[in-house]
Amino acid sequence: MGSIEADVFYRNGELFVAHESGEITPGKTLKKLYIDPLVAFFKDHANHPYPDPKQKLQLVIDIKEDYEHVIPKLLADLKGNESVFDHQINPSAIKIVMSGAVPPAEKFKDYPSLISFDGRPANTYTSDQLKHIGMISDDISHYSVWNGKGTPTPTDLDKMKAVIGKAHAMGKPFRFWATKDSPNSWKELEHMGVDWIGTDHPALLKDFYQNRVKLEYSNPKAYRPYQPTYKSDGLKTKAKNVILLIGDGMGLAQIQAGLSANFGQSNIITIKHLGLSRTEASNSDFTDSAAGATAMATGHKTNNRYISVDSIGKPLQSIPDILAPYGITSGIISSGDITDATPAAFYAHQLERSMTKEIAADFQNGHVDILVGSKRKSFTENPDQKLMDKISAKGYTIQKDLKSFVASNADKQVVLLDDSATRKILEGRGEMLKTSFLKTVELLSKNKKGFFIMAEGAQIDHGGHANDLPFAVTEQQDFDRLVGEALKFADQDGETLVIVTADHETGGLSLLDASYRKGTVRGNFSTDDHTNIMVPVFAYGPGSEAFIGVYPNHQIFYKIIEAYRLKKIQ
């Protein structure tokens, strides 16, 4: 905080701090509440107001009435501490600015350099008078009826910017008073160029600015989305292949943040058929990834933390299990832990999502042909010491890095990456998700009967849990690039249905500021957990019209199975 303000009244030889004269309380004097503590802080911090010697402070004293008595009493209260408050003695001194019922400008010269005054933009000051002015202030209502919500009208905004510019031309900082006290008004005032933002909620304002590194993001360079041809989109023919892309934790706000930060461009928003998925679990209105993914993988809602078992613990068939008898192959990819809830729901059956080694052991009994992700130790250091041998015996090639995976032509592969391969995009993960997806498509496309792929953008969710907008946005954009690759393949193939959705929204993200022109976004999170807000479902290719509307998340499973138009096996 660079400025503190106190309203003062002169009564019985003392300066009392109060908003109104009727609120004056014995003992609550300016000296006791402000001057003495500031002097103590100054001395504690080696003759600086804050521990950081670069941080400055001013004390604004709003004179409610009777400056003839207020200023002499103030000077008397400051006596002996000139080095704390006089900039001519100490450049690090706390600056004192008198506001409110100040003397006329022609009297400024009568007061010592210890104090300066709050000027008004409508007044004309001489060069000598300007030397005594610490800042320029005005009532915002003189320029606009803006209530702090949204943005001011262009005409009012021009007026406000003009008065700020006028103060800056005089070499003085500017503030409006009587502004609304909310995050939206704070960021709008900042955009206008004001130097001080007033608040009665300093802890909230501090949090707003102190955490801005986690709440705003500027994209240095845009990526160009793929432009679909729409030739196969909406066809009422069967789908040979289905690609299900799950942005873990991705709600509409995350999508909007991603496209705003990409200068208004996004692969997801090129998709024309869309609906909304209700994400409630069996035992809660708020789903976790386990119950959310299980619903999409099996067609059954279940309890939170359950992995492809129903609400009483009975194992459920997932999409790869159902498709395998028809000769349709499957691939599961995650940009995170491959034993985590979302990918696990497509090959494992456990009552607790944290049972990663049991989940890994379940893989040998499923029907997934290609598995790509991290958390290698769940497989290699499994209580079943022969697990990797058993997986190899079933015809799988085991890989430990993407380079080996890309170079291999084996039809069945388990790619267990080092955990560093799935670090944040911001920490250099690179194109792990794209590379894994394209190679999986290449291998599974050899199967003439078709394939199913579930690829997860796992860490959008992590950014939401961390209330870290740059984390969430960069992960969403990485996922969106994956969407572009899927759409491109669908156009080339002509028989592929692409579905893009989320298991839930994470963080309760709201966007306070998003400029697609600048590629910037600023947000706020309401929780570090999941919300039960409906999530979007986008669909492209043959059968995509089935995904229009509002429906519970487990219906996505049935729409996927229906898209294949499978004939019952005799």
C-alpha cells in the first residue's frame, strides 16, 4: 500500500480521526493512531516506511473542516520527527498530503515543505504553487455516472482519461475519489491510468495485486487454428473412428480465457455442433474426475473417487471393453499421470482413485491397445512384481520415452514416460500431447475396423486447483492445439467423429478482463475445488448432431456407442 488516508477533525486542542463529527471517540487521535505508529515503523525499518527500502508511503490527511487549526496542530504533532516526514531532510521520508478543506492555493507558500497539498484539476496553479502540490484528485461523478460494473461509456472514458492526462502533464499523480470498491472498478481505473486506487478493503486490494502474477496472462505469440472443411460434419452416416478429447477442469471460462489470450482464435470454437453436459455424481452434485470420467467411459453415474465401478462397487464395462469384440482398437493418452482418474476410468476398476498401483495392475485385464502417460513407477514398482512381464506377454511393446514410441510400428504399446515428460507447459513440456496423439492415430488407423481414442488435457485442472491463471490458460491452449490436430485428421479421414468436452469445471473461474486484441486475460477464482457448473460438449464429423442439447454426462457414452452403429455380435 503506497498511501494511507485519515479523516480528521480539530476538537479541544486535538486532531481526532473520524468519518463524521458524530463519530469522534476520545483517545482516537491522529497522533496515537497514525503518527506514532508510523514513526515506530520507520525506525524499525532502518529509516524507511517498509522493510523494502524502494517502497514509498504517503499519509493523506483529509481535513473535514477548519484548516486554520488542523494544520498548526499537525505540525506540532510532527515536531521532533521531521526526518520521518520531510523529504528535504530524508528522500525516504513518509510524504504528507493535505486534502479536503485545504487552504487556498495562494497560501500554500505559507506552510513548510513538510506538507504538500491535494490539488484539483479545475484550478489553475502557478509554477510556485505546483511545487506545493503532492497529487491531483477529483470526484469521479464529475465525469461519469459509471457504477463500477462493466466499463464506462466511450464518451465518459475520454473525459476521465483527459483529466488524468492533464494531471500527468503537470507532473502530478492523479486519483478519483468516490469510486466503487470492487475488483472490476480497480482494473478499469488502472486501465485509465490513475496513480492511486482508493479502497475501504485494503486486504482485498492487496490480494488483488499481490497475486496478479497468478491471475493474469499475456500471450507473447498467437498460434493459428486449423480451419475445418466441414465436409463430413453432421453426416448421418456411421463413424468408423471416435476421438474423445477431455479437457480436465475445462469450463467455458477456461475456453474463453484461452481464445482471448490467443488473440481471439481457437480450434474449439470452429466446431458448430455443441451441447451442455451436467456433471453431477451419484452421491454429490459436485463430481470429481473419477466419477465424471466413469460416466463417460461406461454410461453409468457413480460415486466420487470410484473408477469404473457402479455406486455399489460392481465393475462396469468401459468403451474399449465394449468395442474390442467388434475388432475396434483403442488408445488412451494423458498429458499427466496415466493412472489418474480420467484415463484410469477407461481401463481400470477400483473403489478408490488413489490406488494407483492397483489401477496399473488392472491394465493387463483391459482392452486398450495403446497407453501413453506418466507415473511409470505405478507399473514398474508394482506389488505384482511380474506385472510388466504379464503386459509384455500380452503382446505389448513397453516404451519409456516419446522418441522410442514415435520410432516404433508395434500395434500394441504401453508408453510409460518419466514424470518430467508431463511437467507443465510453462516448464517446458512441449508437444508431448500432440506427438502422442499423432503417433497413436497413425498406429490405430492401420486397423480397418476403426478405433477409439481418449486423449486428456490433464493439467487445465491443475491450474484451476492452484488458482493459477497462466497455468490453466497455457494448458488449455495446449489442449486446443490437440483439438486442431483431431479436426484435421477427421477432415482427411471423413469417417471420424471428434468430441471435445470436460469432466467438470475447476476453480470457479471468472474473467475480470479479457482482451483478444492484446492477447491478455485477467481472472479470479472462487474456489480451489471443482464446481458443478455444466460443461460444454463440442462434436464434429458424422453423428455430431446427436451431441446438441443438455444432458447428463453419462449420455455421452451412449452417443459414442450409437455413432459406431454396431451390429450385435451373434
